Amino acid sequence: GMVSNWTKIPPPLFKKVVIVLIDALRDDFVFGSKGKQFMPYTTQVVEKGTSYSFIAEAKPPTVTMPRIKALMTGSIPGFIDVVVNLNSPALLDDNLIWQAKTAGKRIIFYGDDTWVKLFPKHFVEYDGTTSFFVSDFTEVDDNVTRHLDRVLKREDWDLLILHYLGLDHIGHMTGPNSPLVGPKLREMDNILKKIHISLLSKEEASLPNLLVVCGDHGMSETGSHGGSSEGEVHTPLLFISSAFEKRNAPLAQPEHVQQTDLASTLAIGLGLPISRNSVGNLILPVVGGKTMREQLRFVHLNGFQLSRLLQENTPAYEKDPGYEHFKFAEKSHGNWIKLYLEGNNSEILLNLGKKVLKLYLEALKTLSSSLSKQVAQYDMYSMMVGTVIIMEVLLLLLLSIPKALSKRAEFEVPLSPPLFSLLFYLMCLMLCAVHVIVCTSAESLCYFCSMSWLTAVGVMMLISALMCGILSAIAKIFENSRLPPKNPVASSSSWSEIDVLILAGTIGHVLSLGASSFIEEEHQTWYFLINTLCLMLCQELCRNNFLLKECDPQHSTNVRQNFESIGETSECKNIDIPAASNSKLGKATSSSEFMKGSNKWISLATPWIILVCCRLLRSLNQTGVQWAHRPDFGHWLTSSEHKSELSFLAAVSLLMIFFLVQRRCSLVSKIAMALGLLGVYSYRAAIGNVVFPWQHGGKDISKGITEARFVYVFVLGIVFTGTKDLLKSQVISPDSSMKSTGLWEVYSGLVLLAALLFRPHNLPVLVFCLLIQTMMTKYIWIPLKFDAAQITIMHYWFGQAFFYFQGNSNGIATVDVSAGFVGLDSYVEIPAIFLTAFATYAGPFLWAIHLLCYLSSEATR
């Protein structure tokens, strides 16, 4: 019948198709000033040639593997693909490559080996290159281009796919404004010129050839990708073929399309079925040169596929506006066909055809929008199980906070009795029964149901144990509330303002994570909390130095005793303690009294100095989502015209790091630290980030592998020395001072590693981190005698704030992948993952290690 003829696959529109995918190609690299300057041939084809140009919008996550899936399947990948991106499994969904292979198309691929992993045994010939070694700008592209001359002369292929990685690697290493971007764009322009000329010279009268130029994603202003900023999601999409009409007027602003539209368009162009799960629309100008009957047939095929997908995913699909629009357009199409078959070739038929085409396009847009919202299916059962475990752990921690904030900083959870209680076993049986019912009745795939029964039972036991622990803790609180206090004086003591602040701040932060806007701009929460903490510390210091000494003689005596006891050990610890202004503290020289007085004023100034440091750090890197695009001091430093200022700042920062770290290191570690920091500067000079005073501008940029490995030797040496002291203090002769020294040397080695992995403009972050730690230790924590719980939470707060001071955010676009390849000449998975993770979380990690150093050095804590 008529409907079956409409859904029959039409013949191909193009004989050969070449897809050139340039990784991280932003739209302004082609349509902006860089395109006119560095891609003259492509610009000429776009403005005056036989081509159609679009800006394709990629959905986050903007990383390579999910984007390839979107391009070839037309579907919208999930965020789980970010994790899978590191080791891509074979793609099982219906896709363009599988359809082409099934239809007998011969496919050749050269480039990113992600394609080879996604489509194994689909290519008649391929040569994959690793995408993770971002220090390689040239060889990774040369390995693709070396095949071009040979393959373009051959006739034994129908689809050629080329995936170039060099531009993406340059972005990761040096950013979109790097001087290396221009030559790479010029190289890509020459390759496109060669391919286009070759395709034109081999065209036959029957079918034309097609050249498609696109990017999988763009890059942010820092050169990374993964998020949803305009630079990351907007990529150029060019269709170049002699089948299109030549342009007469200059190109206006390119029309925006979805990246998923490419799969449907190429399927029609190659005469293939549209992928089953595609949510893309046919890009009509590509088939605009065909007759009205053919155009209507193409859009009907696309609409039929989208309506079928809607039926599979939506029970009440008949009430969907897109489905209703499509059925109305299909009915109008039927009326048009009747007029056409009657031989009516008047203007009325043409106008009716345009009206039906418009109806189809509106229906396609509505269907695609509905499917984009509904195709993402969430695993609600697994999400609920995870949420229950998290809430139980959180509640257990909240119930334990009063004890954790006590002077002894104890943490006790009575888990053993509930494990043997009747309630525990009843809960296990009930949860296992629920699990069986859910997993046997679930229509869609569930992650938790796919786990082994042994693992599932273990999770159920964990949930039951946590619940019993919570009930036991609540019962113990009620039991203790009924008992008379053993120490009335101690029990009457109330929480200080600091205790209230850190408790309210921590709980408030946890609650703020329930809103997506607070997650996107979480850095603002931490900046507010540490600023408030600094003001509270200033109040506490003023009270202890002025008010309490005048009003509370007992406090004055206690302060005097504390300062005397700490003063006895200050010489061996290199710590100066401000003394109380009391004549009974003993005889002292005028110079020592002057030092004690100056320490008091420095202590009072410390919170304000920390506030100034934090304000400067906020100006260094803009982060988050809403204001990430705004200019900051980091962008100013990394621009090519400010290289000398960046070099000076990096040199001063490295000197400051040495003076702040070396104070508690052994002589050997001090020498190793000095040489290591010199090696850090040499590495950055070798890769072109900074300059030596005697270095000429024309020196070639190297990979800096030798310099980086030179630093790694000293990092391992310092960490090994500290580890040796730690083991000696624990095993051979228990010695708290040796243990403290060992921990500090391990910490120093990690600081040197962070200095190597941080980009030069981020070295001040490391300097301020060390400076704040030093000042807090010397002038706040020791004089005010904070307990372990308070100091731990303060370290946690500052560690989180420094995560964002580095320029990080909760989006993967800010992860500096280039840190994982410092000193490596090839991709090695485990070191690359470790170095990337350490560079990303260096702030929280260094504050956590400093907490261990501090607590171990204070025997009274």
C-alpha cells in the first residue's frame, strides 16, 4: 500500500562521503577571526562555495566518546559515559556505522582509537591513535594524514572517517588563545583543501560526493571541555558538495542545529535507515536541491522513525503534541500525493507541498523535543538504595557530632549489639523480599538488580546495620538525658560561637546541595564560610587578648600557664607563642617582651591577612557556571603578551614555597626541595609557559620530559626520606618528634609534586595555602587552644575552598587533563589517572596531610 512505499528506504544521494572530525573545533575557529586568518580555503568555500554551514549544539557531557555516540546514533548519551570514556566498550545501539556496514558500504577510519573500540570489526581498514596523550600535538595528526594521499586515489571505499586530535591536545596544554592554535588550524585547512579537490576530481555524472567537517565538542576559555559553556557546546558543521548551489552573497550568521541531527541527515544521504534511537531531525538544506516529492518523502521517513520511538517510550503517545502534528502532516501529505498522481503541476501543488513540508518540520521539532526529555530513563530503584545509605550515614554522623565536638573528640557508634538483635534480621529479610519483588517485576534494566545476589544481600545487611545503629544511638541519647550529670560544672559549659559556626556551616552546606544552583556555584558557599570563620576568629582573638584578661583573673592564670608550658617547647618546634601581659610571668629581656608583644599584634592581624589572601585567590580563577566566562587574573597572566609577568610571578612563588616548606625539613630534604623547585621552573620553561632570562624567543618548545622526570626523582627522594622516618618512629624506636618530622617531609614532597603539576599561574594558590597554614598554626590554633574536632573541621573548610581557588568546579570541564601527562612520553593509564586526580584535588589533599602533621606534632591535642 501507500504507507509501505513511503517508509521504503530511498536510494543514496551521494556516492562517497568523507567525514573529517576535528576534535575540540570551536565554532569561532571556523566562522570567527581565526578562521579568516588561518583557514582561508575553508572560509572561501563557506562564504562563496557549494556548501551549507551550521553551528551544531552538543549536549553535555562534552567529552569525546559520548559525542561520537551522539553523532553516529542520533541519541543523547548520559553522564555515565564520562566514566566509560576512559575505556570505551563496543557500541551496541543501532547506529550509522552498523547500518552502513550491513548495507555493504566499505568504511575506512583513521584517527582516535575510541572509534575502533566503539565499532569493532566495522572498518575494512583502520589505524587508531591514542587520545589520552595530550602532550602530542603533531605525531597524533601526522599518523592520520600519512594515509590520505594513498586512500584518496583508491576507489574501494564508500565512507572515509578521519578524526584529528592535535587541536584538542593543544587546548588541554595551552588553551584556545595559544600561538600553537593558528598553525594547527592552517594544517587542518590544507588537509580539507586536499580532500575537497580530490573528491571534485573523481566525481561522476551519476552521483556527487560529500565532505562533512565537524567537531565533537568545543573548548572552554581554559582549553578544557566537558561542561556546558558556549565555547564547549558550539561546534561548526559544514556540508560541502557539488550537488549544492553555489553561494552568491557572503554567509550570514550560521543556523543552529542539534549535533544529533547529523545521524539522520547522513542516513538519508547514504540511503540507509535512520538509527532506531535517533532523536535528530533531517537538516533540510542538505536535500533542498531535490524535488518536492523527494523532500517530503525524506521528512516523512524521519517523522515516522521519531513517532515510532515515541510509541516505544511513552504509553500515552497519542496525546503527545508532536505525534498529533505528525499525523496531521501525514494526512496532508496524503492529499498532496493524490493531487500529484492526478498530474496536477500547477502553482497550487507547489504551495501545498511547501505547506506540508513546513508542517512536517514543526512536527519533527516537537517530536525531537519530547523525545529528548523522555529518552533518558533513570534507574529509580538503584538511586533510592544509594540515597537511603547516604541519608543513614549522614544521620549517624549528626547523632555523633556532640561527642565528636567534645574535648576528647571521641567517635563511638554502637554497631555490635544491633547485629545480633532480632530487628536486624527482620529488616534484612524484609529488604531482601522487596529486592526480589522489584527485580523480578522490573521491565527495564536496573543496575542494582544486575549485581550478584551475594553483593545485594551485603548491601541489605549494611542498610539494616546502619538503621539499627541509628536506633541504638537515639536510645543512648534518651538514656543519658535521664541520668543525673556526673560533673555539674562540666555539664553546664555551653558551646562556643566557633562550635556553633562550624556545626551550622557544615550542616548548612550539606543542605545546600539539595539545590542544583548551589551545586553549580558551590564555591560561593565555601568562600562565604571561610570569610565568616575568619571574622569569628578575629572576634575570638580580641576577646582572649583584651576582654577576658581584664574580666576573668582565672582565665589570665590559665593563659599564663598555657603560654609557659608551650613556651618551653617553642624552641624545638620553631614556634613563637605570644605571652600574656602579666608581670607575674617572670623576668624577660626587653627584646623578648617586644617579640611577645609583636606576636600578639600579628596574631590579631592574621584573620585579616587570610581574608586578603582569599580575596586575591578569588580574583585569580573564575569558576562555577554563571560567571566562569568573566575575565580573571589567570586569563590575563596566561595570554601570550604577558609571558614575562607570568615568569616573574612563577619564580617568586617557587621561592616562597621553598621558604615556607623548608623550615622543618632535614638538610638533605632542603637541598632536594631547592633543586626540585628549580626543576619545576625549568620544566615550565621547556614547554614554553615561562621564559629563562637568557632564553631566546625563537627556541623550539619541547615536551619537557627530562626536566619533569628530574623533579620526580626529588619528589620520590623526599617522600622516601619521610616514610623512612615514619617507619623508624613506629617500629624501631617510638619517637614522636621523628614521627612529626617524617610526616612533614612526606608533606613537603607532595607540595613539590603539586608545584610541578600546577600550571604557572596557579602557583600563588600553593603559596597562599602554605602561608595560611603557617599563620593559622602559629598565631591562631596554638594560642587559642582549639581542640582536635574544631581544627579538623577548619582544615576541611579550607581544603574545600582551595579546591575552588585552583579554578576547579563541580563540572568536569575544569579538570586539567594535561597534568596527567607531565613527564610521560606515552599514555600510561595508572600514572596518568593518579597525576590528574592529585592535581585536581591537591588543595583538599594538602590540607588533610597538614592536619595529620599538626595533630601528630601536638602531643596535647
